[in-house]
Amino acid sequence: MRQLGLSYAQMQRKLLEDTGIHLSKASISYWLRGIPDPSGSLNRFRPDPSPELSYVIGVALSDGNINVHDYHREILLSVTDRDFASEFSRCLGRVLGRGEPYKVRWSEKRGRWIVQGSSILLHKFLNCNWFNLRKWIEHCGKCESAFLRAFYAAKGQYAARASVSMIRIEKCCCIFKICFGTLASNRHSCT
Ligand SMILES: [Zn+2]
């Protein structure tokens, strides 16, 4: 975008149009100069529909352990189910354009598997009105089933935990119904 001679305000607008993500001018400036942004990493993220992105959305919307800190722009999953953590690490790695999955580390203190990634762009994307994420969830049968897999994995976690985030569960049930209401509409297909 810089090569096109766009101003920060124009870049801001273009980014918003192309990806639906609003970035501050300061973040764009840090990004262009290649200076690590103090508020978090600008890992590569394009909101192209894919089963992996759908899975990440499913985790972000359903699991109370996903923390997107304001300061760190961190996307963190901390769970007892190793397979859940591994699948999330694979999907997150794919979504953020890494050649490999994120590291799944075991925390002795918490007794949990932890996956940690950071990206301002993905943070902004996931932090928007969750209703807008329907487009990605409903993209095709594969995207829908990836979302549901994340939903069920998170549900297993809820069952294992004493405290439950009801708001997140309600949100997820609502999305769940939306998905089932539209499962027949497989207009696209992810490979
Ligand atoms: Zn799809």
C-alpha cells in the first residue's frame, strides 16, 4: 500500500474495506517501519474463509480461556485436552500464515496445555461484533463443521470446569442454531 503512495488515512480505509479491520494510524506506522508494535505483533493475517479460521472463531467465541489482552493482543488457549490444544495450534498457525503450528506447551503450575499466539489483525477480527462472523462460519460445509468441532471441544472443557461463562455459552448456542438453520446452503467449498 505504501508503494501506491497512500496516506495513513487512505491505508486505514483500504484495510477496513478489504478486511473489515480498523487499525490506528500509529499501528500502521509501526507496521510500515518494521518496528515491533508495543501493543502486540502484527502477524500476517488475511480473513480468507477456511476451516482453520472457522475453528479459531469457534474457539474464540466459545471458550472462556481465550484471552485477548488489550496490551499484548494475545490469543491464548489454556485447556486440559491436549488434542484440542494441538488442533487449535495447527489452525492458528495456518490462519497466521506460519509454516508450522504454534507450540503447545504444558504448564505444570496450571495443569493445562497452553497455546499462545499474537496478532493485532486477528485480534481486531475476532473482537468485532460476533454476529458479523457468521459469514466465515457459514462459508461452506467444511467451515461449518470446523466451527462445530471447536464448539464441542470447548463444551467438553466447560463440563470439566466448575466455573462457566454463561454469556459465552449463550452466544455459542445462538450461533449454533444459526449454523443449523443454514447448513443446507453450501454455496462455497474450501479445499
Ligand atoms: Zn469454507
